[in-house]
Amino acid sequence: MVRDKDIRSSRKKTDDLQLPNGKWPYPTQPGQAPFAALERLLDIEAGSDAREVVREIRAQATRKLELLEVMYRDLINRAQVIVEKAKEDLHLHSVRMYSTKIRNRVYYLYRYSDGLDDAFFSILEPEEYLPADPDARFDGTYHLNDDGSWTRIDIA
């Protein structure tokens, strides 16, 4: 009977480890600060003989949570890079070309002004195209990859 009582009291202690106001101990939406509030979960009241152990466990958990927070922010940054690259690829696919774009080929981007409507791809290199159309401005060399993404290849 004493064992059952000890088990029930230990369950109650673990059930009490909840954040206030019904908040979750991890981010539920992008941009939320994920782990700062988790330290509150570690505020366990212990007898004086276990205080050192509690401090050690709290310090270990805090270090691990801080590492997870750094990893979380790194993942968010990586996700933003992926999204920006996808937007750039979609933009380049919308640039007009007077023939079909074929994968694994090199294309040269030209424009007449700063607008998207005036940009176009050509298969002619700048040395060939610009003498024939002096109003055009060369704007970069791109490779259309096998997966449909674009790689700028003339960056010095």
C-alpha cells in the first residue's frame, strides 16, 4: 500500500510539470522563441540533500535546450534560403525565351530595361548577340539544371 502511495505521489509531481496558461514547451508556429520557457519545467522542489543533483540536471538540460534553440534557428535560416532559391528559380522560368528551354543547357540573360517584361534568355553568347543588338544589356549566364533549378555560372 505504501508503494502505491509513493507511485501516485511521484506521478503527481511529473504531472505538475506544465507551463502556465496552457502553453506548449516547444514552438507551435514558425518564429516563436522555442525553448526559453522550458527552464520553468525544471524548477523542481527537492530536499537539501538533492539540491546539487537538481542543479546539475538543470544545468545539463539548459545546455541541451540552448543547443536545440541554436539548431532551430539554423533550420529556420536554411529554410529561408531554400524558399528564396525557389522564388529565384520560378522567376527565371518566367523570363521569356523565343524557343524552348532545354535542361542541362546554358542560357544568357539580357534585358532592355530593369523590368521583368524586358528580360529574355538567348542561346547566343554576349560576344555574338550584343553587336547585333546594342540596346540590349547582358545580365548573366545561367545553367538550367536537370532538376529544373537554375545556377548562375558567370559570377567572378
